[in-house]
Amino acid sequence: MRILLASDAWAPQVNGVVRCLEATKRELESRGAVVDVISPDQFRSVPMPSYPDIRLAMVSRKGLAKRLQGTPYDAIHMATEGPIGWAVRGVCQKLGLSFTTSYHTRFPEYLRARAPVPERWSYALLRRFHGAGAALMVATPAMARELGALGFKRLALWTFGVDTEQFRPDLPQQFAHLPRPVFITVARLAVEKNLEAFLGLDLPGTKVVVGDGPARADLEQRYPDAIFTGFKAGTELAALYASADAFVFPSRTDTFGLVLLEAAACGLPIAAFPVQGPMDVIGDNPVGCLSEDLKAAALGALTIPRDRCRAFALGHSWSAATDQFVSHLVGPGGLKSAA
């Protein structure tokens, strides 16, 4: 297969969406597929308001049309609803090419947290974007039900996986010098991640925050007792997970939360609010504590056996996730692509 993947989220951006797309690309290529990516680094771009490290591409539809007409793609997928997604969508519609889309981020809620824009306006725009596709892939059944209730159509399940070779428990200890227990969170440091709900907890031991973002300076000033490591990736990130005692996930808006699987793969029990994302990832599996009392959840997570968390994560491979992705792809003429 030759697949075109269009995304406004791509390296050097650092977030769960980028990690998911990169992992899917690697898995597809390991199967012999050719995956071409249209990403912001291929265009002139401007910084996104309130997110200066995220670039908004200034896309030429004329150039995109030449690219799509000149390459016989077996499938076209748009992963985001940004300038690149809208531009590729427009070109596909003009050329009569079918495509699929995916929903990774609650943009209406994120935008509402930053500006007085009613969520119904944003959802109306997203319905228009995704409504033109042959399938809208979402990470969880609950997300599919929610979007279905909001009028989205042709919903399909595409769950995420975790690299259990990279994220594993047997990595060097990083927190030997810190008071125990160590509660860790890994996130983009931005308003929608609700990090104050974690940092404001009265917990024993040490709080560690891994990640970077526009809210970092403010959070460091307001919570001087917490340790902020900055951005970490790969084995270095995995070692931080494996060295902690519990993973605290304070977000209420994530559609999935890839970090939950990464933490579990490192043998780290999870504490979170009982909301979509944590509820869908963990479900009834006894690898975490979900409660509106996040402090109680964090303390309760300390009692969960680490080997149980690792065993849970081993059942979530990128191979299985990619099988789902491929099964929903369609050819340019609207027919199912060969898996």
C-alpha cells in the first residue's frame, strides 16, 4: 500500500497524537507499506496563538493538488482538523478522492478554555470537516458514543498501543535521592491538562512533572516543591516512569491518554478522575484508582501490584492498533483498501 497521512501534528511537536501517528507509520512501514506524510515542516508557518511551539502551516492547495494527482495513493488519511487537514480535505473533494479522518483532541473544550468561543460553534465546524470523510476514527467506544450523540457519522474504532520493549519496569532508578513515595505525571504543560489538580494535592513524598509547554513557568513559580524535569522521551522517559511509585493523570479532557499505557507498561499504577480517557483505557482492570477525590486515588494506587500493571499493558500492542487503522482505510474511489 501507498498511504498519504496528512497531519498538523508532527515532529518536532511533542504530544500523544504525534507519538501515535509516528508509531503507526513505523508499524505500517514494517509491513512493507509506503507512508508519505504532509506535515507543517514542509510549509511556511506561523506560531499558534497561546501555543508558540505549535506551527500553523500556510498551505498551497495548488501544490497539494499536483502532489495528489501525481501519486497513485491507495488511501488518504487526515489526522487533524488544522490548516493541513482542511487543505487536503478541500483538494480531495475537488479531485473526487475519498479519504478517512480521525479525532484525537477535544479542540472545542481546549478553545473554550482559552477564549469565549461556544463549544457548539466548534463542534459544528468539526462535523463539517469530518462529515466529508468515508470514516471517522476515534480511540474509544465512549468517544464514539459522545460524538455520535453530537451528530457525527460513520464512526470507527482505532485504539492506541504502547511499545512494551521501550517502556518496561527494569530500567535504572532515577529517584533514589527523593523522598518517597514519588508521584509522577507526564503531560504537555498547558491549561487543558488540569495540572493544578495534581500539584495542589497534599501528598506525602515528592511530586514530579515531566513535560514542557506554555504553562511551565507559571506552574514552577506556583508549586516550588514539585520537580519539573522538562521534556523527556524514549528510554529516558521510560526510566522516569519506572522509577516512580504512582502515575497521576489529572486531565479531564483527553480522548485517550497514551501516557496511561506507557505508565502501565513500566509497572506504574494509575490515579485519575473517573472520566473518559482513563475510564476507557483502564476500564474494569485493577491497574488504577479512579475517583473524584484525586488524593484518595493517588494514595490508593500505591497499593496496586506493579506486575499487574505490566501484564495489562502487554495486551495493547501497536500491531493490533494498526490492524484497526488499516481496516478502516478506503481507496481514492471509495472502495476498501487492501490490508
